[in-house]
Amino acid sequence: MQNRLLGIHMIVQNEEQYLPRCLDSFKQAGLEWFITDTGSSDQTPEIARTYGATVLHARWEDDFAKARNISLPLATTEWILCLDADEYVIEGLEELMTVLPGVHKSITGLRITIENQYGEGPEDKILSHPVRLFRAHHGYRYTGRIHEQLICQVTTGQSSDITPNQSTRETYAEWDSPQASTAKELADVYIDINADEEVEPIAPLRLGHDGYLATMIAKGDKPKRNLRLIERELADHPAQPFHLYNLGVTRCQLGDLEQAAEAFGGSLKLSELQAPYRATLVKDLAKVLAALERYEEAHMLLTAECHHYPAYADLHLIYGEILERQGLEERAYRAYARASTCGSRQDDQVRASGGKAITEPYVTEAGSGSYRAYTSMARLAQKRGFEQEAVRLYELALEHLPTYRTAWMGLADVLQQQAISDEQITDRLLHLANQFNETLGTDCADKMNQLCPSLEKKTGPGRMQLKIQMQMQIIYALAGCGAYKHALHLLRGETSNVHIPAGDQLHWLLCAGQVTDAWHLAEDCWGERDRERRERTCSSSISVTGAQDDPYPSPRVEERSDWALACWASGRRLSSSFLAKSPAAERDMWKVADRLLIGHTPSVAAFTPVQEVPDGQLLQWSEHAQWAAKQMVTRAIQSGQLVIAKQLYERLARIMSERDRTEMAIRRSYAGLLYRHGYTMMAAEMLIQCMTEGELDAEGLFWLGETLYAKGHLEQALSLFEQALEREPEFSQARAGAAVCYLQLALDLIVQEQKRSPEASVLAAQQIVLEQQLRTADGIPWRTVYHAKERRNHYAGTSASETAESDAANLPVHDREG
Amino acid sequence: MLPSCLESVRGAVDEIIVVDTGSSDRSKAIAQEHGAMVVDFTWCDDFAAARNAGLERASGDWILFLDADEALEATAREQIRSWTAVSGCDGLFLNIHNYTGSGQQGATVNPVLRLFRNAPEHRFKGRIHEQIAAAICERNPEAAFHITDMVIHHYGYQTVVVERKDKVNRNLRLLQQAVVEEPEQPFHHYNLGVEYLRVGEAEQALDSFGKARKMIDPAVTSYAHLLLKYEVRCLEHLQRWQEALGLVDAALELFPEYTDLIHHRAICADALGDPEAAEKSLREAIRQGPPPAIFHTEEGMGTYQTWYTLGRLLEGKADLEGAVDAYVEAVRAKSSLLPPLYRIFRMMRVSGQERQISSVVKSRFSMHSEEALTKVLGILEQCHCYDAALELLEQMPSGSSGEQREKRSVAEAILHVQRGDWSTARLKLETVKRKKGSLAPMAARWLERLQWLDGKEEQETSGQDEVTLWLKKGSHTGEGREITSDAEPGLAGRWKAVAEARDRGVIRNEARLEGTTASDYGGLYDGWQALGLMLEGCVQSGRWQDLHGLIHRGRQLLVEVDSTTERRLEQENSQGEQVEREITDAKGGWFREPFSGASDTPAGTSWLVKGLVRAADCHLAQLVSDREQMEPGKRQRHSYWPVIQRIRLELPGADGFEG
């Protein structure tokens, strides 16, 4: 028995991958289906038929609207819903079916909510509210070759010319542009049909769309096709701001950002203030300009435009990002704060109201008005030393999205900055997660649906999912801030069903000093043991992220480094399976390193060395091998295996032929590696040695200066900065450091004088101004940025360096927790 | 103050009556010398009673009353008779211009009833802020008052004068008394609030104003608008911006034409982080202009003050052109105003447009006199726009007398010193020295300093300049270095400091005997200022090492002064009253100043701070211009140059408000 209420209409071409999911999600039996196939070469039409759809065949004439319009007159239902094959229902279908019959007859069009997933994380989505639902046989039809627009040809004979105020519902396929952020936009805009610009009410239906996730799309064709169509449109209707806008979007998708900016700019000049797509246009233009590093233009654009859209959180958020780039941190903070007040009211309104209208249906990136804004504010607060405030803001962000990894990581980081013990950090994070678990209560299942739309299977009650998700974030947050032991402990906990990739686990084990466990894990995953054993151990700890074909891929370069380090740290040589799994270009390097470290014992011929190179001779390695060697040393430092790192670095450096390596030069560049990873005191000691023995280069001088500055020795720091500038006048960080030192010195002088003559009011006024300017100067990015796990290493080292100095052949750092 | 007050009314009035409430100085004599009748009155904490005593003796038809720290303006003198002759009113309002602070902030203008018909019923009421209007209206309910444009200048609240007379404390005392006696009188609370605000007690002022506000009806109370404005200012002072904004909006509903409120609205909006609204309000205030005469206003509201504030706001927006326009308007509204010039020059220097300064000055400002030009030169120097100053100087006609030419040469030389072009400076100074005019000694001193800086110390050994000697001492002896903050604490260290200082002082004494310091320009470009100018020169020429050396030396000296002062104070305390004061300036004791003014540590700190800030500014400037040289035609700046420009515009420096 046919349901007379609602019919689904879509056009397809080679969509066999998504079509089942789409059709499945509309579980309602007996909905009318019209699927217009414009020339599939795969199983699409057959699949459609198995679901009981009416399949129409049409010839593709480079005209989306024409194709869509074919099925519209054939509807026998009251309402029509237009879809794309890569969309599916998240929630609200039942509600919609109960609500629809009661919709007043004057309302002929309804909006729905679409979540466009563009990234892997649950927060990587953009929300739009296009009109997709309309009454059949009321004059609705589509127009436009591409970005086809829904218009209503009313019987009063109004012309249905395409005016600039119309908009589109075309959604975009994915592109590969690595310029990322800007390109992930959706031009799914809303329709404005009535002359007096009333906005259609919103229906409770929520769809998901992930047609352009990188992992799920065939690359490149759709944008190129779109480009062709748009250019045709522009040829027919030149200087149409709407087409120009869409041209810009397509250019983004193809990665031509300069041209995208031009197109957007052109569109902005021509578009009317009331144009419904204008807000999104401004946002897209701002993002493209930012990606092109044209910050001043973006700044001016947003200064002018933020007024027009005070409730558009995305604009304020981007404005904040640009201001931050320009060093204007206080203004950036205010911009983020404005974004946060826009809130997720759209979202709430939409869900809570059902049939109520919303006034500003912006295309917005999820969280722009809530957790993203809070997280940005927290980051700035933390930078300025307002740690308590930062904690509060991160927690606020998490209230809105308890699985937001950025916020968890930030929270752990700032807690570490406050010198809270790892134990307490862990407790605090778990406690917070528990709170979320409780407060979310019964509508948790809904929340989970929104949070992880890509999770097709619900392997348990929603609450459980949430708990697991949060645990995973907490584990990563703990590891991220350097609390490896606790992260691992949590991972091995009784209730944990969290899946963490082996590579990550390996690294954490190494960092935590549990080298024997690390070695076992590595060998289990990649070594030559029997498959069974591997399947047993690995399946519980490896999660497959995407690649379906090879469940046990070769280790990536960092994982190789970790594996090797695990071997060496537990006193073992590299196994043959290790060498087998490394690319040929690197094998020599590994062998040599292996020999250098474990000693020159000629036995233990587990493998046949291809090249026997005595130490005295210089090695000629390919670039790749050298790079891999550098990676390895870096990795060693990152995992805290300093002894190994130092030995390797020095020995390798001596025998590599690339550069003229004096002792001092070796020490200097090693110190550089240490410094960048937070071992500042250790590095400083080495740098001082270098300085006393000879000349230190500008970078080294700067680092020393920075360490002194951090300890408050302004005059010495200043002297070092200026010495660095003598060698390298363009060294901006040193120059900024010098300027800040001068200001600080001036401030100190004033403070001293205030003690002597408290009535000098002129000096008091200057003091206030100087303090303010020093705060503003925090916005200049001259300091080396350290995160929690590097901060831990600042004072590490006196004991470690002793060990390094005193070591002979006693290389391995034995795993006490073995 | 009394003489100028009495002078100002000579000829304008027929009779002068001075009520003396118990002066111990020559006030009575002065009054009599000016032909005034002196009435003695025992002070009883009641201003009204005192004035009334004078009124009793008045024989004229009209009465003008003034305070001793006021003066009638010249034009008013001529007009006063005509006004009183034609006016059928019972009272006339004049405008009082109150000068506060240094005088650069302008004046507040109040219309006040100061001229009224002489009648037995017309007597003052009120212990403080005595009023006459009430009595006039009592006698004649139909009484009418005229508002004239005659001006009275009131200097009594200028900082120095206030301190001398301790006026404020007296007022406070009287008002507190009045409030206790008549707690229902809003006027007392209001006046009390005003006094509190004057001394910066914003909380208490707010309290008083709040009480007053509750008691009045804003529609009929003449000072209601002022009360609200002051309340707003209290809230601003306490940084309670949201409340301030709320109050301003409420007040504007009652008094939409009161420009001062609109100006303050802008201030609040800006503080709350809404510069757009602030700009709107400022432009609105300008559009409305100064408020109608019935309002008590601050001079410049709706004109130059508002323009200046707008300029600062536009600077914050990085709209430098708009800012310049605003500043020009400010000067147009009040030609004696200097702070806008400071901002313009700083802005242009910071944005790399120093070369255009002289043309901007010529095109947008008209300077008719040499005096004006000299002032502008001074400002350019203070804003560190040396090239522009030199350019302007060149265009000045060369002086007629030798002395003028020498002055100019010296001025140029000092500019070159600050620019870091010491060789040019030396050339000019040599010329001046050779002429052996009155400026020759100063030139000689500077030549010594420059020699020392250049490291050519051996050439002239006649060494008379104190500063150079002091510098030499520091670089020769290693002991000087011990006198730092890391120095050994306690007595031992201090004794060392003292001993060294004494040595230095001895040299100074010798210098005193030989040299001639008695020139008109003895203090100019000397002492700490000389050090400051040398610092500037080092910064501009990139001699960082020398800069550090000079700063170090300066800091040493500050510490020396400090430690010997402490020593002397200790000594004083232990010896009771018996302290021998040596014949040196300032701190005395056995500390001989290495150069005159050395013990003025605030000044010293100030100059050192200036040097340090300039060094920072120099580095920041290079950060911004760094990349421009790399690829000509393609300007690639750091993305964070806006924050750098912001800092450079806001760093402490000369801004024209220093007294």
C-alpha cells in the first residue's frame, strides 16, 4: 500500500557504493521512490530496483536541473524530498512523518538539516539547512545546469527568471587539496523563494552526507566536470555573482586557491547584501585569503563584514584566527568570545522546535559557536598564563562535545603546565568523563548518532559508546602530554575496550621506558613469528583505519625507528625481519647503526651484511638513507632514549661523508635537536661548551639567549640576542627577543625607581603602559613553542647527560619494568 | 594671586570691597594698595557669612563678586558696564574657565551667577558653595537672569596652587560638616562628591553622588547633568565600564544635547571592546558640537578633545590617514594644542613616512611665527623625527645675530648627536667652540663627550666636562663595577660606594674651580639629559655595545645615589638632629654629584628608560622592514607586523601632556 505522504526523488550515476546505505536508512516501508539514472555503467539501476524504486532512464545533457525535473511531475505523493545518493538519514524520519500531515497548507517548502562530514573526527562537519522538502505539483521545479536551484513558478504568471537571489542545492564531491581548511566548504545553501524573503520553516529530518570524505570518493572527476558546467553557465550569464561564487568553490576543490579568491572577490563585489549565499561567500573568501596568507586583506574583509552577520559564529572564529596570526592576541580572544556567544543555538533550535522557523540558517562548521571557539580561547588563555581560566574553557568545550580530542589534549597540557602530577591529571580527566557520562543521561543515544554518524554499527547502548570514545581521547591526551605510563595503564585497564593502533602503543611503551614490552609488541606485529600468534596478539590491539586489503602493513618510518630503538634499548640487535620490512634504500643505514651500537662483536651473523664498511671509511648514503638516519635520531630523542640518540648521532656523523664534521659541529647540531625537543638545560650546557671552545652560530646564540631569558637574566640574554643579530641580521626571533628584553629592562628600572621615589607619577603612568605593551608583545611569535611532553624535559638532563658521558659500551638502558 | 585679580577689575568697577578672614601675609596691604576697602571678618567656617559682610558695605547698583584666585578677562572688563546698564534682569551669568593640571588639558567652562543687583534682601546662603540665586528669587519670584559671554579665569585649581593652599582638604572638611548638619540637602552631597573626585577617591565620590541623585528631580535641578556626568566619571575611574555605559545612556535620555555625555559614551564603548560604537559616538559628538550654554562643559567636548580621542581610536584601527585628519581638526579647533602633533609625527615615523613630515606640516598647518616653528621643531625632536627636524630647520631663515646663528648650530649639532651622526655634530660644534661665544663652553663639553664615545680619548686632556669625566671614571676603574645590585650587601659595600663617590667629587671640585660653568646654557643638554642624548645616538647608529656600556654606567650611578642616601638617612637617624649638610644640591651628605643633577634619580631613570625604549623601538622597526629589502617591489612582511606597529605606536614617549 503506497504511502501517499512522501516521495523520494533523486538522480544518480554510478552510485552503487552509497545507494544501499541511503535506501536502507529510509526504513519506512512503502515510500514512493523515483530514481532517475543518467547513464550508470555499474549496478546502480539494479540495486534501485531491488528496493522497489521506480527507475527512470535519462540521457545526460550536462544539465542537472533538467535531469531532476524529469521525475517531479510523476509524483503521486503529497510531498517530495530530493536527495543525493551519498546522503542518508541520521534521525528524525518518524517524527517527520507524523509532523508532515499537519503542516499548514500555506507552507509549501521546508528545510532540513544536513551534516556534511568532511573529516574523520566527529567534529569535522558542516551544517546546512537547505530546502529539500516541498509540496508536489505546486509549481516547484529546478533550474540551472549546475547548482540547480529550486524555484516556484506560481500561477500568477511571475517570471521564473533566474535572479541573483536564488540559490542552489548542489553538494560537492571531495577534492584532494591539501590546503585543507578552506576547501572543506559546502555550498549547500538555502532557498529563498518568496519575494518577501520569508525563510522556510525547518523540518525535524536530519541527514548525513559524507560524499566527499577523502577515503570514500573517486578523485578529481566531479570538480572538473563542475568547472566545465559553471563555465558554460557563466558564458550564458556573465558576471552573475552567484555563478562566480560557485566558480570559486569549484576552484577551491581543484586546489586553485588564487583563482578561487579572484572568483569570490568578484562575486562579493556584485552580490546584493540580501543575497542568501552572501554570508557563506564571505566566509569562504576569508578562508581562502587566510590559506594564501593574505592576512591583511582577510582582516579588512572581516572588519567590514562581521557587522552584517553578528550571529554567524564561523566568521568570528576565522576573524580570530587571522588576528592571532597578526599577533593581535587580545583582539583575537575577543573575536573568539563573540563566536562563542553565537552558540549552538541554531542546532538547538532546530532540534527542539520541529516546525518552528529559524531566522538565520547559516552554513556553519559544527562547533564554531561552541567548542571550537572555547578551545581557541583556552589556548590563548593558557599562552598568557591564565591557566585556571584555560582549564575552565576546555571543560566548557568538552561539555558541548565530550569527544573533542583537541579539548582533551589541551586540558591535559594545561594541567601539566600547572605542575599537577600525572596521577592527578589522570584522575581529573576520568572524573570529568564520568560527569559527562552521567549528565548526558537518556538522550545519549541521540548524541552518539550525531557525534559519530560514520559509525554505522552501534555495537551497544549509546552510553557505552560514549564512554569508550571518551576513554580513547583521554588515553591520547595523557600520552600527548607525556604521561605515558598512565596512558598505558588505562589502556590495559579492566574495562577498556579501546582500540589503539600498535604504532602508537609501541611509541608510548618506548617513552615510558618499558622497552622489553615494546620489543615484544613490535616483534609480534611485524616480526617473523607464526601467523596464528600474530593474529592472537595483534587483533586485539591493532585497529584498522581504512585500508581493508593488507591487515598487517609494513611499519612506517617512525614505527621502524621505534622498533629499532626497542631492540637496541633492550640490548638486542635488529632482527632479519626488521631488515626485510625496511625499504632497500635504508637497509645499509640500519645495519651500520646496528653495528655501531651493539658493538663490534663479529659473531651473531643473523644476517649477511651486504657491505662491510670499516669505521674509518666514509659512507656514501642516499638522501633517503640520511633522512631516515636523522629521523631515527630525532625519534630516539622524542622517546627519551637519549643515550642511544647521542651515541648514534655522534658515531654516524663521524662516518658520514656529507659534511665536514668537527667535534664541535656535531655537538652543536645535536644540541639543536635536544633543544627543539625540550631538553633545554642539557642543550644549553652543550651550547655553552661550544661557545667557549669556538664560535657559536646565530641560532645557537639565540637558544642560549632564550634559556637565559626564561630564567630572568635579561642583560645576558640581550647580549646573546644581539650577538646573534650580528651574525644574521634577518633573524627575526632574535630581534624580537632583543626588543622584549629592552622593554623588560626599562620596566625593571622604573620599578626600582618607584621604590626610591614613590611620588613620581609620571613614571607610574609609564609603568602601566610598558606592562601593557609587554603583554601585547606576547603576540609576537619569537619564543620556541613547547608542549607538555617537551616541557617535562626542560630540567631533565643533568643525570642523563652524566650517564651519556660515562657510558662506554654499556649501551642498553635496561627495562626495570620488563 | 590677589594682585592680578584686583588688576583685572581696575576701571571696570567703581568700588572694590575685600573681606579678609584672617590673612597672615600681605593680602590686606595689597588690597589697600589697589584702592580696595578692607573689611575684617573672623573666619567661622562659613563662606556665605563672610561674603555677606562685604555686601553690607556695598554702595553700587550692581555687585560683581570674585575670588582672589580669579581674574576678569580683558574683554569682559569693557563689556561689564554695558551689560549692567541695559539689562533689565536681576542677575547675570558669566563663564568661568577653570584651569586644572598643567594647562594642556584645557579648561572646564561653567556658567555662574556672578553679577546681581544690589539689594538688602540679596544675601548669600550656604557654608560652602554659597548661593545667591535663591535669595534673588525669593525677593522677586519673577526674577529673570541673563546669560552673558563674559569670561572669568579661575586658576585656583592648578596643581601647584592647590598643593600650596591645601584648598581641597579645607573644602572636604567643610562639606563633610555640611552633610552632617543638613543630610537632606542634595547639593551638599553633590559638592562633597566633587571634592572626593578631585582627590581621586572615586568610591566615596560615587557614594555621595548616588545619594544626591536620589534626592533630586533632574528636570528642575540645574546641576543634574553635571551630577550624572561626574557619576559616570567615577565609574570610569573604577573601571566599571558596563555600569558607566548604562548610566550614560540613561543620562542621555534626559539630556540628549549634552555632548560631554556622548563623548563619555564613546570612552565606555571603547573600554568594553566595541570600537565601532565608540567611533560612532565620537562622530555624533562632533556633529553636535559643544553643548548649549546652560550646560557645564569641559572645554573641547565636541571639538578638539573629541577629535583627539577620535584620532587615538582610528590609530587603534590602523586607519592612519583618518587619524591624521582627526588630529588636524583638533589643532584647527584649538591652535595651541600640541598633543595631536605628537601623535601625527609618531604615526608617520612608525609607518615609515618620516620623509613626508615636512610637507605635511607645511600643507596642513600654518605656522606664522618663528616661535611656532621652534615649538614644532621641539616636538619633532621629542618624537625622534630628526631628519624632518633638520629639514625644517634648514628652511628657517638664518638668524640675524651671531648668537642666533650659534644657537642654531648647536641645535643642529644636538640633532645630529641624536641621529647618531657624530662626525657632522662635531663639525658644527667645533665651529661654535672656535667662535668663543656664550655657547662655546657647552660646545666644548659636547665635543669631549663625543670624543669619548668615539674612543679618541687621548686627544684632549683638558677634560672639564663632568659627564665625560664620570664616564671615564667608570670605564677605567674596575671598582665601579662592584656597585651593582649584586654588590656585597651591608656596610662594607656601601662604604666602598661612598669612598668612590667622594673621589669623584674631588675631581668635580677641581673642575669647578677651573672651568666656567656660569653660562646661560649651563643646564641645557647636560647631566642626565646628556646621557640620554648619547643613548639615543647609540641606538640610531646601531652601536649596541656602547649603548649597553652607557646604560650600565647609568644604573651604577642610580644605585650609588640610592645607597648613599640611605647611608645619610641612617646617619641622620642615629645622630638625631645633628647632621652636617655639605654644600651640594639635592641629597647632600658626603655624596658629591659627579655631575649636576646626578642625584635626581627620577630624572635619571627617566632618561635611561627612554634610551631602552628607543632601543626596543629600533629593533621592532627593523623587524617590520626586514623583508622589504629582500625582494624589491615585492613587499613581504611578517604576518604579525600589525601587532608590532601597534606596540610602536603605544610605547611610552613624549606625548605633549607633560607639564
